[in-house]
Amino acid sequence: MSDTVLCACGSGLRRARCCDLDLGELPDAAALAMLDDKAAEATKLFNEKKLAEAEALALKLLDLGPNHRAALRVLFEVRKSQNKALPAERLARRLARLPAATPQVESAANLQYAQLVIGQGRHAEAEWAARKALIATPRDATAHHVMGVVLTETGRVMDGERHYRRALTLLGRDDGTVLANLAWNLKLQGRLDEAATMYERALALRPDNSRAVGGYAQVETGRGDLGKAIRLLEGGIARWPDDRALRLLRAMADLLRGEAAAAAARLPDPPEALLPAELAVRGQAAAMAGRPAEAVGLYALGKRLQRERYGQTYQPEALIRQAETYKAYFTADRLLNMPRGGDAPDALGKPGPLPVFLLGFPRSGTSLLEQLLAQVPGFAPGDDFAPVERLIELVQNFAFRTDGAAPVYPAALDSTLVGDGLDTPSRLRALQAANWAAAGLAGPEQRFITDRAPGNVWHLGLIKLLFPDAPVIHVLRHPFDLMLSNLAQERKLEANCGVSMQALARHYDLTMGMIRHYRGQLTLRYLPVRYEQLVADPKGTLVHVLNFCGADAAAVPPEAALRANLPTARARQPAHMAARAAIHEQGRFRYRRYEAIMQNLFTDVRPILNPWIEELGYGDAA
């Protein structure tokens, strides 16, 4: 009976011929060739728009030969034309994994699957297919373009840039879509002037690209020209009045100007009809207008839609396993015997810049501290442009293989105790210095590079081995304020922890527990800095940080300049600097104004957060 059950994916095939297919019982090439004429007939029917007949014939052929490429392609095209996303995706994946007669056929099938998944925003899942396509046809511009998209949207922006530029070289001409994607890549790298120029070129070729208009507007916002950004957005909205992304960006521009009523008016639909990002902006407008109850209702609805409509859930399992592994490995006794990285010299043989690692839960104030440090001569804002965790793959590559087995991090660090492995920390430190230089961060005038990568919380063990004397600045904020501030955002956070207050609290507990472990086992140059003190006394706090780092505290700008927090001219600007604002104290213990409104939400997370509130000394403020 199970052989007659249709597959749950919706392809229309029997389960035994679809997702439960036994790959060991597939027909050989000779048997498949007997179906070629009928497959050509199915293709002809599809091209003639006779979808029902094409579908019926393709299903019959695939029941006989489930690995027949032409029949599978017809069924995929039928399901795609019917807007049946899941079966189309499953069929495209099978096509991508079938042996192909030529590299071009293999590349086309893999690009088809990669682009389908990218269109759903699942860039990481597209990587294996994009890589297969590029390896099959290394001189194909489309393959390089798709690889550039995957790398850019999974955070490897400099690698993505190389593939975009290679695509343009192979095309031998400018292409509006590739240029626009390259412009967005440069924007993510903080190279805003270059991004603006690239968007101009892209839109000159493809003025109908609404996404490019939105991207260009965000670049101009980052460059400090909000007026030009607004003109771009209003021009785009006039042309595409139903474009929700442009409308949302225009509302966000209103918020930057402090115009709450205007922002809300641009998102007039009933709350239930809005997207989570739109609800977040509507909520921020309500909060700005002094309506906290309305704001919380909008925030909570947005999170509920993320969970119920879009199926987003907190997924900490992999990080919990990682935390357990790292805690077991990174102990004082083990690291005591491991070699440390020496100074990595610059091109002139001088000691290179020292990283300053900024730790903090999202919305804790690490971006504000990086903005203030960027105003001090000798400091370059590194944000997460060159995260240390990217070196983990090299740790594994450098490690000695035991019995032919590939070493796994962190156990791969055991190789640093033997032979040339003793040089591994210094080699990795030198490679990181090269990464800073490639990112345009290191220069003769730079003594320090701030590193705000979110993954640093997990990798303090590796950081200690590579940069034993690097300052680690931990920005702390009242946990309830962190919960409230993150509730108001629609951002992709680690392990999807932003989908609820409960998830945020659990993730806070997980990451703080990791920091507590490292502090107990490693001799870190650790300095806690409170957000509340940072906004109340920015100059005094900054002087304290600079003295801790060994920097010249006399170079701190005047109090008024720090509080204004004005943009500084740099070739490379982290994204968070686009939304910088004058320092204020409105977020200091903000949760108190919301406690009555959010009583149930706070009650749910108190058992998780109260121990940390007491441990961090916030008990009197709670």
C-alpha cells in the first residue's frame, strides 16, 4: 500500500518515486534512453501551454524513470508555473543532484536550484548548488554572480565582491543587476562612496530596479545626506506606489527626522495586514509619540506573526552543544600550556594594530561605544568586517590529522602543542592582520581596531591564544531594557532569538554563561562598561576605556562633540554608523516606563533574568 501513497511534498509523484526514492534502484542510461521520445513530447506539450497534458505525461515517465532529467524538468516547470513552492523546490534539488552529461547542464541545474532558494531568502542553503555550478563552469558569469549573492548575504562580503567583479569581467560589459548587487555589497563593507557611484551606474542601465533605488537611498542615508535619500525614495514611490520596501524605508527616514506621525501615516494598513518589519516601525513611531501601550501591542503582534505566519522559532540547540564543547575544552589547565600569538608586523615591520574586542548582547550599546572610539585618533571601527571566527577553518586545516581523520575545532588546537604547530597562533594572527589590511582597516596611523563581531562571545578562547593582550570591553545594560529594545526591532538575530521575549531571555542566559566561563578560566584583559554610565557620562567613560586599552586619553574630543556623535569622514563606515544619533538618556532604565504595560511579558522572563540582574549589580535598580 505504501507504494501507492503520493508524496507529501506535493510533487504528484508516488512517495517511492519522490522523497523516499531508493537511489540504488534507479534505471540505467540505456533504460532512460527508451523514454526520451515521450519526454520530448512532454516538453513540447509544456511549451504549447498544455500544462495538464504535460504534467500527466511527465508523471507517467517519472514513475518509470524517476531520474529522467527531461521529464523531471517538465514536472518542475509545471509546479513552478502553478506557484507550488515546496514541490518545485524538491524537484529542482533532485535535478541539481542528478549526474549530468555536460558541465553546462550540471551548472544550469544547480543555478536553477540556487536561484530558487535565494528567492526565498535562504542564501546559506543555496551555497552547495552555487559552488557546484561554479566548479562545473568557472567561466560562466551567471555562476559567479549567483556565488557573489550567496557569499554577500551570508556575511562573506569581500569574497562576494570578488565574484561580482569576476562576473562583470566575464560579461565584458556593465550589467545593471550585477552592478546593483555589487553596490549593495560595497554598502555592507562600509565603502559608501564607492557604493553610491556603483548605484549610479546600475540605475543608468536599469532604472526599473526598485531594489536598487532602495539600496541607493540607504547608502545616501549612511553618507549623511538624508535629503537625497528621501528624494530617491519619493521618486521611487511615485513610480512604484505599491512597493512596500520603498514605503517602509521612507517611514524609517521620517523616524530619523523625529517625525513619528508622518512615519505612521506611511504605514496606514490595519496592523494585521502589516509585515513584521512594518509593525516594528509603526511601533517605534508610537513610542516616539508617547504611546507606549500601542507600541508594545504592535511589537508583540510583529513577533507573533514571525512565529505563527512565517514559522520562525528559536533554535539554540546547535549553540548549546557548541557551548558545552567549548566549556569542556577551554579550561585554564589546557590553555596554560598552549603557545600564544606574537605581534603581527605591518608592511614596514612595525607591530600591527591591536584589536579591541567589544562584547555585548544586541542593543547593549556596543555600536555606540564603537562610534565614540572612532572619534579618537588611532582607532579604526572594524565592526564585524573581519571576524576572528573565520580563522577556525584554518585552525582545522593547519592541524595534524590523526589516523586520516579530519581534525575538528576546538580539538584541532591540540596540534599547536607539537612541532610547527607551535607557530599556528602567530600565523593566524598574521593572517588576521592581513584580513584587516584587505578590509582597509589597518594603516600606519591606526593603533587599534575595534572588533564588534557577534561571534566573539563564543570565541574568547581562540582570541586569548591569538591576541593574549587584547582588551575585551563588555558593554552591559539592564537585562529588561535589552528585552524591550530587542522586542522593538525586526532583525535577524543569532539562533533566531528575537522571535519572543522568552527566546531573548534564554539566549541572553546562554551567552552570559559562556562569558562567565571564559572569565573564570582565562586571564582576559576584561573591562565591564555599563550602558547607563556611557550615556550619562560619555567622556568620562571613554577616558576610562582608553586608559584601560593603553591609548592616549588626552585625544578624547570635547564633551559637546562626543554627545553630538556626528559622522566622521571615513572611506569605510560600519552600517550602524548610518543611524547614529546624538547621545541621550531616554533608553536608560526605559523598561520602568513599560513595566505596567508589559507585566505579563516581564513575569515570564524574570526567573531567567533575575539571577543576572543581581549578579551584575542591577538589583537596586530593578
